[in-house]
Amino acid sequence: MLLEDGWQVRGTTRDPARAGGIERAGVEPAIADPDRVATVTDHVADVAVVAWLMASARGESGAVAALNGPRLERLCEELVDTPVRGIVYEAAGSVAGDALAEGRRIVEEASRRWRIPVEVVDHDPGDHPGWARAAAGACARLVAASGRG
């Protein structure tokens, strides 16, 4: 999807059957599994900002916690050698608070260690319009700061 301001937006799903719904929403679909970080990084060659929106992920609690822990940490490590110039991390949702706090710690540490700009969205996803504005604003700030906006 190419937005009015020239941004291209790509949305990922693990389930190929859901790609059509992503496309109908006006977003370029990509099949990627956040449990297999390499499948995510396969799609970042032309990406300025990665939005890790896993705060309301569903599934077994240990697997969901891993998305906001070791998987996120691995992603941050891999993004160092890519064109990605920012990470948006969603820190409010239905996932356990300790897992979201760990995710916040990971992206803040990545920001310090590798100078990856980070924005944390902690707007209640139950307020979808407000959440969408907060997430879009975080992306816009990172794109502008990267000089690619």
C-alpha cells in the first residue's frame, strides 16, 4: 500500500489464508512468523521502520511472552545490519504486564546499544482510533528522524 505521503505499508501474517484480508485493507501482505525472526527480516530490505505490535498477541502464554522477549531481542540484533532506522514497540495490550515490560526494556537497550531510534506506544488498543493515531504518529516521527520521510 502506498499512502498519500509516499509511505509503503507492509503487514505480516503467519497464515497465508489471511493475506487477502491484509490486501483488502490496502496493505501489502507478507507471510512471516515472528517465532522465526528470519522470516520477518526477509521483508525489511526496503523498510525504514518496523512496528512490533505484539501486545495483544494470543496463544500459549510462554509463546506470547517469547514474542515480547527473546524473539524481539533477536529481531533487534538482526535489524542492525539492515536499512531499518527505527522500531515501534507496542507496550499496552492483553499480554501480561511483565512480558510487555521486558519488551520495553529490550527495545530501550537496543536503542542505547545500537543507536536504533525507538518509539513505544502504550495507548490502550481498546480505543482503536486513538491507538491507530498513536501508532501512526510513532512511525511518522521515526521516518522523519531517519531522513527518509
